[in-house]
Amino acid sequence: MTYKFYAMDFAFYNSMGIYSFEARCEMLKEIGYDATHLSVWHGERWGDVEKLKNVKEKYGLDVAGVYVVLDLSLGEDHPRNTGILKMLEIMEGCSTVELAIQSVGHHIRPSDPKGDDIAVKWLEKALKIAERRNVNILLYTHLSFWVERHEDAVRLCKRLNHPNLGIVFCGYHWYAVDGTNLLGTLRAVSPYLKQVNISGSRRDPHGFGGVATIEPLDVGELDNFALLGQLKKIGYNGMIGYQGWGEGGDAYSKLSRSLKAFRDMERRLEAHPHWADLRLTP
């Protein structure tokens, strides 16, 4: 099968600024992507959410998701956090919110289950809205955030057991946190897996978080061909995205290279599925 392939809008950021919403959509359509993506972070780009309802008609693209960051150390009623709930109420043209939980409280470290009750209380409130509006909330694992590991996301999904709560498998963040037990991780998340994003990467102290780089899909040490093979092995058939954070430079060129690399990986995997049967590191 051919996966629908999207680009996170991270790829359009550089040290000089960010491309406009309109230019991002036009570039992705011309290059050949199936879907666009929007990051509102802590609420800096709420205004662009209003534009999502016209993306399909205007640009012929799907909207893969909206990325937001929840920080409960600021308190539930902080405008950054209440803004997410408001977005869930008004969002049109997109049915997926990718939620990175940065913190649930001061002095609660990444992956510490002591924060579960705090997160669950907020998620229960958000899921009531999501269920009513037919929106999926997908937990987005992130290096150094409270939900840092995919195991953290699985733990919350199991506890809440809600059909509108799922997981994004983040190839970079899996690799940067420890990069081990790929098949075991994918099998654990598979009941909740609704989206995937991938990056080229290599371990480098000058990379993101002082751990690893984020690069186009045709470079890096991380073997995305093998990763794609494992996704097929568990039967994943949702969208896959190119992450692209922090690369800068000519976004069009890097997006083109990454789409070409991804489609070539698909072609090789279709023709030679056994090529991806690596003796994976435990």
C-alpha cells in the first residue's frame, strides 16, 4: 500500500522566520504531499486554526493534525491551557490534535507516574469535548517533556480507555530517548496508534536537545526503511509525516528530497519486504 504522506509545518521554520500559512500549503501541494499540518505551540498561532476549514477546497490537501503543547505547571486555567479546550470546541477541517504534555507540575520529572492523576483530570475534560466533536487527541511523545516515552503515552491510554485518545509514534523522539526495542515499542503502542512522523537523524551533541539531529529523510544514521518495515509488520495503515524541526534553509528543497526518499523506501519495501527484516537491537 501507499501511505498518505504529510509534512509537519516545522519544516518551514528557520532562523529568519516562518513561511506564511498560504505559502506552506501551496508548496506542499506543488511538491506532491497529501496533507498539511499546523503547529500552534502554546497558542502563538491560534489564528491559523480558523484557516483549516478551507484547506481542502482551496489547496486540495488534507489536514493531518494540529500540534499543541500542554503545560499544567502553569495551572489548568492558564490561557495557554484553556486555549486548547477552546480550540477543540471551534476547530473545523481537522479531526486530529497532537498533544505534547510538557509538564504536569513543578518537580515532577519526565515519565514520572506521580503526574498521572493531574494529566488524567485534564484529559478527561478535553475528551468530553473531543467525543462530542468527533476529534482524536493523540499523545505526542517528546524528549525532555513529561510524556517523553511511548510507554508513558500507553500508560495514559490504558488508564483512560477512551476511543478518542490515541498516540503519535514520533520516530525522532523514540530514537533520541533511547532508540531501542523498536518492534516492542510499536507493538505496545499499536492498539492506540493513529499517526506517525519520522525524521532523518544521527546522534550528535550539537543536535536537538544536545542529543541527536533532525534531518531530511535521505540522510542520517536512523534507518527509516527498517522503521517503515516494522510499521507494516504491525499492520499500521494511517498517515505518516515528515517532521523536519530545526532544519532551516530552503524548505522546498528539503521537503522534496524527503518525499522522494519516502516514496523510494515504500517502493523497495513493496518489492522486497524481507529487506527490512533486520536483526534489530534489543
